[in-house]
Amino acid sequence: MPDYKTKFNQSWLNKLDSNGNSVKTWLKQGSSETTFICTICRTGDLDCSNKGWKAVEQHMQNEKHKNNLNALKNNSQLIFSISATTSSTSSTYTIQLVDPNKPLLFDDQVSQAEILWELKSVQNAFSYKDTDDVSELFRTMFPDSKIAQKFSIQHSKMSYVTYGMK
């Protein structure tokens, strides 16, 4: 049997699922060239070395994936228009809310605050290092806020989140 392994193919991101939706909204290459990740199912690396695109199709047929995709479609969106101060282009980022009528869990509220700060930082072209002491600033400014007490973002986390938005 040949020792050939199928690699994640970037052209897969141009494909559509069985409902006619683009898979690039949830499909990403995994940590190796022979794996992929489903962002809506929050999977770890899934292997595509033997089956290639068929492995992705099999994942799409998974009941959990279908339910997650339907939940994503039925949720509302917050849209932020971000303009870089050093560029004439602007980008739009979308944050999906689980259910706008249902209160977020505390950890999700903290994550939402961190993401909103990330978007504001990108919009104003703050350096990643500028955010290293912002957590302490928020705790001092809002001592009665549990979210501010838990808010934690450093330059390494900022760069990771920003890279993930690209």
C-alpha cells in the first residue's frame, strides 16, 4: 500500500456544504498538513490523510455538526466595522451570539468583553504591548464588576486572537 497521505487542500474552502453554504465559515486546517478543524463543533484535529475531502464530508453529515450549524444560522449577529488608521481599507468582523434573548454564561461574558477590547484595539491600531496592563486598569476603574475582575488579556493572547480573525 502506498505511503501517500492526503494533505488539507486550501481549495476545499471554496466548496459548499449540502445546504449550499460555504464551508470556509467553519473549516480550517488543523495543526498538521493532514488534519482539519471544525470551528463550530470546536473539534480538535480531525484526520483527512486517508480520505481527503470525504473525511470533511463525513464530518458534515455528523448530527452534532448539523445541529451546531443550524444553531449558528438561527443566531443573531453583531457587526463591527473596523477601519485601520494606517490604511484606507476597512474590514467587517462578525461576532455570533448564541441566543440574544438568553443571558450569556459568566465566562462567555468575560470572553465577549475581551473580544470587544481586541476589536477596539485593532480599530485604533494599538500595539499588542499596549494591552499588557489594561486588565489591571479595568479592575481599578470598575471594582464592582465581576467581569472586569476576571478580564485578562496580554499581548500574547491579543496576537493569537488577531491571527484567528484573519
